[in-house]
Amino acid sequence: MPRRPGPGPRRPTIADIAERAGVSKGSVSYALNGNPGLSEPTRRRILAIAEEAGWRPNRAARALSASRAGACGLAVARPAHLLAYDPFFPKLISGIEAELSARQIALMLQMVDDVEAEMRALRRWWAERRVDGVLLVDLRVVDPRVPVVEQLGLPAVIVGGPGPTGKLPYFPGHDTQRIRQIVEHLVRLGHCRIDRVAGPAAFAHTQTRTRAFREALARAGAMGTALSTDYTTQAAAAATKKLVERCPVPTAIVYDNDMMAVAGLGVLQEASLAVPEDVSIVSLEDSILCEVVRPSLTASSWDVEAFGATAAHALVKLIDEAAGHHGVAGHHRVNDFTPDAAGPAEPTLVVRASTGPPPG
């Protein structure tokens, strides 16, 4: 009886190449798939070793890896302890999760230290096929994530904007409209000196708000400045102290979120300045905090959950389109992704006890 031929030589694997090259399996995957993230000498060395070893892609594995991960990613480059006190992100995540879970898609959420760590997470998720697409938050004025995502071919939607979005679709957060509503309300009350305690200047939405703030003041013939902070209550308190030590003292202060507004309220009260008799306060974000403090805070209210759900809907649509074209979908306007249900409602200014006419 003729003998059956024995098994042929074992196919070289990515692990074999990584061991010979002295690098991680992820680095080998980047090199073999042409992804960025490696120096050119390292890439060439890995490819040479793979060629020498006779490595060929496993078609079955490729077909398997091309299937859906069934998850979308969201990495947030902010300290985790801050999110515990910031109502915005829980609302945003709730809206995203509601939209994705209705489609049986998981949300992969990761807190990271900075944008560099976020980009490493995005590269890792995509190389390991752990997500089908990602949502990007806190767009920077100069944002390195945009070109990285485009180079990776990773479907992505920017939550917030506009800014340096490249070909990525984005969803602005009514920043200009909310600032205008606030300034117009204060001007109608008679305020001529309106200052603002803002978020980080590196964020694109902060610059959008600052531009709208200056334009609204100019139209009304009012004066004011904006001080940037890091969104913490400590920084907001310090900025408020600077404002009240100036001459003249502002008769109204706008804060970019509710936590900062509450911190500012405490500083004003410690300085024996009555709210709103001496200084009016407005928060750009509304929450239960604005309702329970005394005096209650006038705030801009908008449906953050619907905002998150709309962005998630757009990402799923983008992923579906990319899969249909075997690549990344092209540039889209925001309106191209309007869901079947109504999108986020227009913002409204909820007037409470913290605003009134200026003194005198």
C-alpha cells in the first residue's frame, strides 16, 4: 500500500516573523498590512524577513478578519475622575449606547491620558479588528487623529466640530447658537460688560464658542473677555477670582459648563458679590446642578442624548457604506446622515434666578 504523503512544511506565522524580527505581533501586522505607525527601516526589515520565510496571507483568516467586529469604539482623553462630575459625557454616552444597542452593536469605551494614547488605542483596535468604526470627541484645533484615522481607513465620525476634519463627517453641538442666545439674553437685561470662563483653548469647539462670543458682543456693542481653563472647578474658581479683581468688575459671567458655573458662584459669594444683584451667571450646559444650587442657574438646555444617538447612527451608516464599497466611504455632510427619527432639538435658554439686570 502506498504511503500517504506526510504533512508539508509548517506555514510561517506572524508570531514566527515577530520572533525573528524582535518586534511585537502588532508591529508585524502593521508592516504586512501597510498601516502607519512604524519607522521605514523597521517596516522594510519585517517585510524582508516575511519574504525570506515565504509568508503568504491565509485566505481563510483574511475572510474571517473581514467580518464585522460588532462593536464601535470611543476613547476619551480626559481624566476619569472629571467625568464622574461632568453630566455631559454620561448623557452623550447614554445616547450613543441607546442607538448602538438597538442595533445589537457593542460600545467599546476607554479612558486614556492624552491624544497620543488615544491614537495608540485606535491603531490597536483597528489592527486587531476589535471595532468596525470609532467616534472621535473633543476635536483639537490641530488634531493629529484625523490624518491617522484617514490613513488607517478606519470609519470615523467626529462628535463636535467643525474643525480640521479632513474627509470625516462631523456633528457640531449648536455652540454658536447657544452662545448667541446667552449673550442676547444678557444684553436685553442691560449688561454691557460680559466675561466668559471657557474650556481648553486647544479644543475646536472652544474656539468656535469664543468666535461666536466675540461676534455677539460686537453686534450688541458690549465688551468682554474669555479666560481659558481645563474644565476643572479649581481652574474655574481661579479664573473667576481674576475677573472679579479686575476693574471694572463684570456684571455677567458665562461659564462653559455647569460645574465651572457652580464653582464661580461660590467664589462670588465668598467675595460678598450677590447673584444676580451684583453679577449674573449663565452656564452653557444645563443639568440638575443648575436647578439645585441657590440661586438656580440660567443655562442653555439641549438634548445631548439625541446628539449622541444621531452621531452613532451616522457611524453605523458609514460602516455599512464602507463595507459595501470594500473601503472607507467618502466625505459626507452632516445632513447626509440625518436618521429616520427627528434629530436633536434646537437648544433653548432656561432662564432661572441667576440672571437679572446689572447693578445701578
